[in-house]
Amino acid sequence: MERIETGAAIFWEGDAADHVFAVVEGVLRIHKLLPDGRRVITGFIYPGDLVGISLRDRYLYTAEAVTPTRFRRFGRNRFQEEINKSPELRPQLFARLCDEMAAAQDQMVLLARKSAEERVASFLLIIANRLAGDQRSPVIDVPMTRLDMADYLGLTIETVSRTMTKLASRGVIAPCGRHAVTIRKLEMLALLAGESDEDDNRWTSNTYTQQAVWPH
Amino acid sequence: MERIETGAAIFWEGDAADHVFAVVEGVLRIHKLLPDGRRVITGFIYPGDLVGISLRDRYLYTAEAVTPTRFRRFGRNRFQEEINKSPELRPQLFARLCDEMAAAQDQMVLLARKSAEERVASFLLIIANRLAGDQRSPVIDVPMTRLDMADYLGLTIETVSRTMTKLASRGVIAPCGRHAVTIRKLEMLALLAGESDEDDNRWTSNTYTQQAVWPH
DNA sequence: CGTCCATTTGACCTGGATCAAGCTATGTGG
DNA sequence: CCACATAGCTTGATCCAGGTCAAATGGACG
């Protein structure tokens, strides 16, 4: 089990992709940079998730700790073999990849067509959902900074801040310090997020993958 | 082998996901709709690609023909078995999923941070690359309409049109009728697309997956 | 307490959206 | 073979959501 502090990277975009990592505790951000420095966070990694799977010989993105993070490391080849051998792990990995693809498509919808308010509302619902297994409380943990949120949502830090303030002033959410929020009106938030076909249970059961126990 | 005409759908978002499809000829667009009708095209499917793989019992998107399309249909269960049995097909499918994931992440970068001009330039390079196997010519086929391009790039039809006109007036591209374009200055186009770290060979060899022969 | 960031708030600006005509290839049927 | 319908595309004029720049404000930690 390895451990890194907030801000440290497990690997960088372009590093030789020799390992796969399983996060045990903490949150990571996955990002890509354009040559001029524009940053896009393509996802956040929570405990139980894997990072670094790819076919290329180099990582296509950087993985950094949003909070202090503990993780396990697997040799790339050993990981591949293990997956290939186990008729139990294999479909679990496949399931992960499919879920990840579905999330990526939802993110494309968000980035291509949603307004700033819809993006922020969607984001709050997404992270509320990530935690849903652990806890069922209207108080959700927001470990990332406003800049992380902005780079994930394709907005600026100022727009994220203004939008959060507006949601709070309308009583939809209530800030609990910098890194937590109380959701006061869940239905309203789902409505503001767009894609809510009212009786939509997407936000209460959206993952079909169970907790996997990765090798070792 | 089945066949559909331009505009027809193979399946709709929300349909029972009972089959997987392999496109043999033609081009499909994959899209998702927000409840108010905003459309996002999350990808285009070319001959040799698969569509409809998912773990959910419903498709998460609609697949429609951009051009007349011929495709093969596989029962979902039979497809899963076939993949699971074959130690040859399995890594190929895995490779596809990884490539698709990499493309999705590039698209998130495009949608989150690129300007209209960068988006259009990136798009032209992407489709030029899709065809690269078939032909090596500066004349690239653009089977989709301006509206399809707009909904893929998170822009409006007007902005796509204006941007194409501007690229043409600068001699970077030259229109060849509505559905083809000559690339006059490939380096310039790559530069305008952003992410060009000059000596970047991303655009000449970006796929590690070979042509797979899907079952049947 | 003071320093240092993260965040909020305010004022202004702009790229791309929106609204509104024209234009151009295909048909199509007389 | 030619009007003329039609759907896709281009072009122009105006608008505005969110970006940019700048200045407080606030909280965590020595």
C-alpha cells in the first residue's frame, strides 16, 4: 500500500504506463493539458476505482491527489494476466469500463450543451451519488477546489463560484464550510441539472457494478 | 446482413438493449437528447466498428444512419459468450473499449476548452484519420451535415459554417462540394487544432487496434 | 495576529448564440 | 426540359452568458 499527499501525482501524462493502480482511500483527479496550459479534468477517482488502464505504452493523462490518498500498485502485465485468468474479475473490469464510458458520454452532453447552472447542479448530483454507497445524507463532501470543479465543468472559477452562490441564495443548497454542501432541495437540483424526466430514478441507482476486490 | 437508409435508426435511446451491431458499410451517428430537445452527438461509427455494447438493459443513446448503412446483428448474450470464449477476440474488444475511452477523453478536452476554430480543425483531422486506412489523399469525405458537425462539436450550425468559410478563405482547406474537403495545409490545420506539440505524430498513427473479424 | 491562498464579488468585454434573410443544390412533376 | 419546391447551407446584424480583469474577503495555520 502506497500513500501520497494532496497535490502529488501518481503518474503524469506521457509517463511509461507500466502500472495499474487501485485507490483504497482518498480522491484523485485525472487531467489532460493542452500545450498552452489549458487544463481539463476528465474525471475524479474514488476508493474502489482503478486508474492507469490503457493499451498505449504511455499514460494519456495525469493522476493527482485531491486529498491524501492510499492506493495499491499492480504491474501492468501481471494485472492483465490476472484479469485474463479470472472468469470472475474479467466481467467486473468489463463492467467498469462500460460504466466509465457511460459517464464519459454524460460528461460530453454536459460540456457540449448544458448551461453553467445545469453543469454545477449536475456536478453536485454526480458527487452526491459517488458517496451514496457510503452514506445517505443530504450533506455531501466536496473534496475538490473550485478550480478543480471549473476545469471539470469547462467553466471558470468565477462562474462556478457565482453559480454556487446563486443556488445557495435560492435555498437549493447550503454551504457547509468550503468542502461540503447540504442539499436542501434535491428535486429542484435534479430539475436544474436538466435531463430530469421528472420520475427519473437515474440519481438513486445508476451503477450496476458491485464493489470489486482487485487482485492481491 | 441488414441495411438502412440515411436518417433511419438502428435503435433508439431507451430501447431494450438486446443486440450488438457491427457496421460493414456506411457511417452512423450516436446521439443523446436532453428532455428539451438539445442534441449531442457523442460519436460517429465507421465500418469495422461495433455499436450497442453496454451492460444496462437499455441503450443509452440512439444510433442513426448518416449514409446508407449495411450492418450485422448479434444477439447480446451470444455476443458476450463468443467474446468470453475466444482468447483472440477478447483482447481485441478490450482494445476497442480503451481506444473509445481515449477518444472520449479527447472529445471532453475539445468540448471543455477549445475555441470554435480549434474544434472544427480538430474535427477535420479526426475524420481525415478515420479514413486514413482506406485512402491517403488530402481530399477527405465529410458524410455528415453541418448540423451533425455542430451537435458533435457543441457549436451551432452557423458557427460551423462561418468557421469552415474562414478556414477556406485562408487556404487551409478547400471545399469540394458539400460532403468533401481538400486539406491544403495539414500542418497549419494541426496547429489550429491546438494540442499540436509540433513534432507530434498523433495524427498519423493514433490507433493500436487492428481490424477485427467479429463472430459469424 | 499576520501571511497566504482559496474564494467571492464587481465591472466590463467578447466569442459564439440567436434571429433573420438570402443562396444553392437537388429533385419533381407538368 | 424547365419552373419551382425543399432542405441544407451561408451570410449579416444583434445580443448575452460566461469570460476576463481587478479588487475585496475569509479562513487555516504558523
